[in-house]
Amino acid sequence: NYFNGWVYIMGGTLRTDTINPAIGSGSSAIGRGYIGRHIALGGGARFLYTGADATSDRTFQLVGDGVIEAANSSGTLTLNGNLDIAGYPYNLTLQGSGSAVFGGRVRLADTGRAYGGWLGGTLIKDGTGSWTLRNADNRMQLLDIRAGTLNLGHADNTLVDNAGIRIAGGATLDLGANADKVGVVTLVDGAITGSGTL
């Protein structure tokens, strides 16, 4: 499939087992995209990946609340494209039973630049699998870890300064060897692991 337009998911679930590595080239079940043409999520819609090991720089945009679910059968789903916020506060849920990495930057859609303060909204980690945040520009106001493991994979300041963190449901926040300056941390039921500091 060489479709290179926007992909809008405004409700329900779009399921795919392939995603192309480089935006605007190659092919996949959801096309190949193009610069400035994103996979848009809103209305609580879900993007569900069920393939194997894959790396892609396809970009996502929140036009409302949305879900990215990694149910990969093997390997790791690595999303290196940016997440554009087309308004705020919107909530993004990263969930699934697989292993996944979000390596992009959180940006304002109307400027295409990293935002220097809170965007508002909540970044939710759910599901039994693991997600790793690998960039320093995750500008959500609250990190809500409900299940599985969330890894902070950037050397410093993965989260915006003074962001709140809530851990429940036996979930784990793994700092690795990284340091981050955050606000209030609420540990309801779960763990904070690693040699890093908050």
C-alpha cells in the first residue's frame, strides 16, 4: 500500500501488522505517509500494532484523546516520529502486552517545534507490556502509570519539570541510571526501580 495521505482514526480501532520504516518511502498496510501528513488520533480511538519487530519514523497527531497499543508478537516496536498536539489538554495512552519505544518529541502542531512548558493532559501507561520514553521533550502534565513498566530512557529530563507522577496497579517506573526533576510523586501500589533519581 503506497497511500501517502493522512490517516484519521476518530473512533474504534485501526489494526495493522506492518508499518513502514521511513516516512514517505516503502509501503505498509497503512500506506507510507508523507512529511506533514500524520496518523491522527481522536475520540479515544486506538492504533493497534500486532506485527513483529519494527522501527518507524511515522508521525502521530492528537486531535483528541488517543491510544497507541503495542501487541507485537516479537521484538520491539520503535516509534521515532514526533507526536504533534493539535490542541490541549488531550490524553495519550501507551498500552499493550508487547515491548515498545516512543522516541519522538512532543510538539505543538501549529508551530512544529518542541514546546517549552506544559501541554496539559495526561500520558497514561497501561497494559502488561513495557514502553520506553527515549526523548527529553515529553511535555504532558501528569504521568499516570497504571500497569506494566514505563522506562525513562533519556539521560536527563525525560519529563517536563514539575510534572506529576502517579503509580498504581502494581506498575513499575524504571528510571534506569537517569535523573529527572518532577513534581509530586504518588505511589499507590507499585514500584520505582533503577539507580537514577527523581
